[in-house]
Amino acid sequence: MPMRKRRTRGARLPYGTLVAAATAALLATLVTPAGAQPEPPATAGSAARPVSLAPAVRESRPVHSYADALRESVWVDTGLDGDADGRTDRVAVDIVRPRETAAAGRKIPVIMDASPYYACCGRGNESQKKTYDTDGNPVQFPLFYDNFFVPRGYAFVAVDLAGTNRSDGCDDVGGRSDVQSAKAVVDWLNGRARGYTTRTGDTRSRATTWSTGNVGMIGKSWDGTIANGVAATGVEGLKTIVPIGAISSWYDYFHSQGAPLYDADPSWLSGYVNSPEAQARCGAVQDRITAGTPYSGDRTPAWTERDHVRNAGKVKASVFVVHGQQDLNVRANQFGQWWDALGAQGVERKIWLSQTGHVDPFDFRRADWVRTLHRWFDHHLLGYENGIDREPVADIERAPDRWTTDRQWPPRGTAGTTLRPAPGGVSGPGVLGRKAPAPGSTATFTDDPGLGELDWAARIDAPTPEKAGFVTRPLSRDLRISGSSKVTVTATPTTATAHLSAVLVDLGPDTIRDYGAAGEGITTLADRTCWGASTPGDSACFKETEANTTDVGYTVVSRGWADLGTWSDPRKGRPLTPGRAYTMTLDLAATDHVVPAGHRLALIVGGTDKDLLDPPSTTPTLTLDLARTSARVPLVGGAAAFGRATSGPYPAVPSFTPAAPSLSGAVPPAAVAGPRLPGFGAAR
């Protein structure tokens, strides 16, 4: 029945407003900027604080006891029977949430990380795994999310994908089972799926008694890929996702326009992450993965199932993308195509782009990351008007630990600009500019699988046989590339198979993060800093890191690869006719890079990119028709900016030849020394 109004002598706030204000005072006031100090654990009694109606709620505060938090496990029915045992699979869901909100009957939002790595491999820079007590109750949740956010009034949920750790079923490497593993949990948190207190029992567990249904998914690499996949289902209740170094299309993880990318076989990944029990029962699933994802690079229904970009129109959640521009495991084309597709659908987006390889922002920009993530979740899951939605969309790392921002990304005024290669002098490289070469101009190279992009860049000024290189004159002004480039080639092969690589290179001295070293741009230190509250079994203190840098004479800015046999049909490769010219366009990975004044911009076209692209079955020589070859590069300021940068006097640049970032050093990173595993690298 409706509540009757109460007569009062003065102005009085409605009862609902008082309740909301009390909750706000309990969960939020401004906190001291996130620093590297442990937070004292809150006591149960600390929840009872005086109500203040003055300031607007802007930031959740650590007022709940982490030590006393409720820790439980639930098994959620996915509705699938991936292991064909005659019953639907249940996935294990480990939960930690404040005891105080449960006692008060208040509902709270959820931060969720769904992963295949909780038992086999670990998460984060220190490879943390889930741990349990003797009764099977969760003790340690990897990473800092639980330590930091549970005291602030959130639940943290860690989901074992089907077939992994304590879940039923079989992992299917990004397929329906992977995505449904996490989507079913979002449904359960909103009362649409069934959860049980045990793996095989019938006692139900209902999340709607404590969950608001507002879910934010987060995760690096495979975990972030699951977040992308669940968002692409359009599931209700998923309010935001934070994919870090994540895959948006599994085809593009293993292939690039038909060309196999270093050990292009997804089936072994299923066996790697499956639990011992799942390994014994999931052989048929692995066989289906192998059959459906041929090494040839042909696009099949299995790849379509694992393509989240095509379903960007279903995404209802906001998306905060984080990616390393030098990530050679989950390469930068993964975030670029996802970002563009989301933008076309009007999805709210934010992006951080670092100079690192496959590294979590907690390990390259820790304090700013924790602060920003905190505000992002507060806004999207608690509804706090903290202004993060009105701030610059993009943070870009320009040099190690030096960041800039943009109101939008790519920035306003960016335009695709056509650059054309042309013959140069007899003993030097070709020329890269706006002027088309004379008809009949050509360049020739022979595939050498023993060399790659760094070798090509190092020998750009010499006419070596394994690549065709083209350079601008030294720039008189900085020139900024922002977005995804395309390189169109017309090539005549001498054999029936041929692979192509195209790279953009900044030629000039610089100090960069050493993305090719074991840490992929970071060095892990001995000192620890703490980000939240701890228990004896789950510490909030993690090893600090610092930038690992190297001096270079050139920097590869963007890369793209293709099988020339897909020139007419991107879904299926065909044998080539030696001596016939073929035209195709290579998609290069998204980037944001400033080529400084005094440096040169280079376009290099070659064959096999060593350690990144598998070679073709033959050793072709290819002749490029330069009059029908060009690069379409997104330049801030467009063609006019290129014209200004390639005219007038230019500054002198010191002449030296420092070491390049090695992709095959004494301790090669997992990103480039296979077999690869999404999530592996210096920091999982």
C-alpha cells in the first residue's frame, strides 16, 4: 500500500532520501589519493557512522572488514553439456563480499574476473593461484581486486571457465562454452540462472538476496577476451567491461588475413588449461577444435563463433580498453578493430595505450591505474557522478612513464593520408612520399624466414635482398600517426605460395620500453606496496616494478601480415600462379605514435616476419608494382601535416646505432618465442 505523507513543522527529507544518504555515507566519501600504503582493516563496528547529507557521493570508501568478509563457493549451471556426460555443466564461482552489507540486507554490485588460469598457471606478475582451506572454502583470490574493492562495498567473483580448476565441462578456447561459462554467472547474479551450493547437489544458492545485478567484468588476455565475448552477447546486467591486452577475434590471434601466426594451433590450449579430470574426458572437444580451425587460415564457422567484433552492435556495457602497443602476443590489431566497431555502435569507451608488451597496467602505472579503475567502477556500478565520463577518453604513453591525453581517440583532425613508395637512388632505399612513381616502377625482394622486422629496419639504408624499403626525408616537424593503417600492394610471385609483411618504422634514436626483453617493458623489484586490506591467506601487497628501457636507433610502429593467396577471398586462400600480378590490402595494427622532427618514417614490405609469422611452403621472390602500391596512414592533421613535416629545414639528429629490442635474446618473452599462451608473458 502507498505510504502516507507525514505532517511536519519544517522541511524534512523523505524517508527514502535519508536511507540513500545513510548508505552513501557508509560506502563513500572522498579518500586519500591511492598511495602505496596498507589500509588498516575496518572493523564490523566501523560501519555505524554519523550520517552526513552535505557532500555528494563521489568515491566509495574502505569501511568494511576484509578479514570478516564472507567467502563462499557456488556452482552455476551453464545449460550446456560440453563434456557429454549426460548432465549440464556447472562452473565454479568463488565469491568474497562484505559481511556488513549481508547482515544489513543491502545489495551490492559485483566485479568479476572469469579465467581459465586460476589453477593451471596463475594470474598477475607473481602468478597467483586460487587457494582453499581444508573444507574447500576459498582463501586466496589472485590480484588486488578483492583486497581493494570488497572493503569499499563491492563483491568480487572469480569464475573458473568450463573444464578448468573446479568446473565441469571442457574449455573450448574462446567458443560458446568459454563465453557461456561467464554469461551464466551474470545471469545468476540477476536471478536468471540456477546456482547450487555444491558441484553435484540440489541445494540452491540465490544471488539476488545480496547482488544488485550490476556487474563489471575485468581481466587480462584470455580473461579480458571472455569479458569482450560476454559483452557481445548483450546480456542484461553487465554494466561495464575492462579488457586488458584482450582478444576480440580468435581468428586474428592465430592468423592474419590467411597467414598463420607462429604456431597457429588453438587445440593444445584447451588441454593446457583443462583440469586433470577434464583432460581425460575432453579429447573429443579438442578434436572438434582442430577440425574447425584449420592451419590453412581458411575462415570457418568455428572462427565466426569466436569473433566478437561482428557482435559489437549487441554491446550494452561501457568498455575501458587497455593494451600494449608493442604486445606481440595479443597484438594491437585486436584492440583496434574492437575499438572501431564499438565506436560505430555508439558504445561509451575509454582507452589506455602503453609502450609495453603484454603487461597489466597494475605493473606499468600502478597508482594511476588503481585510482582510475576505482573511479570507473564507482561510476558504472554504483552510479556515482565523479566526472570520469567527462574526462579525456585516451591516455597514451609517449615515452617510458610519460603520458599524454586526448579528448577523443583517434583525435579530431585525424585523416587517412595516402603515401606512395617510389624508387630511390642506386645504393639507397626507396622514397616514401605523396607523389606517385612513374608507371613501370618496381621493387623486388626474396622471402628469408631467418630475418624479421628488426633486421629489415636495421638495414633500411642498404639495398638488401629480403625486403623493399621506402623512407621519407628527415621530418621538419613532428608527425603523429593515430589509428589503423592499410597497405595495398600489387605483387607478382615466382611460386604458388607467398606471405607478405608490411611494417611502419620510426627511423631515429630513442629510448623506449624494452618490449622484447623478458619483462616486456618492466622490471620486477623486491619491494612491495599494498593496495587494500590483507588476511594471512590473501595479501594485498605486491612487488613493485619499474620501466625497463633500452636505447634504439629505430622503432617498429605498426605491423600487418597476409597470405597473398587470399587476395580475392579473405575467407579462403588459393594457390597463386607464378608470374601473375595480384593486388591485396594488408591491415596494419592500430597505433598512436609521434615520429619526431629529424626522424624519418619508413614503409617496409617483406615476406616472413621471423618469430611472428610462419613461412610459406615455398621461398618466393616477389616483385612489387610501385605504381599500384600505397599506404593509407591515419595522420593527425592529414595530408597537410605530412606536407609540412616533409618540407623546410629539419633538425640534426645524433648519428649512432644502438642495439634494437631483441625478439630472440637469451630469455625470449613468451609473446614471441612459442608456443604462445594468451595471458602468458612477463606478467600474466
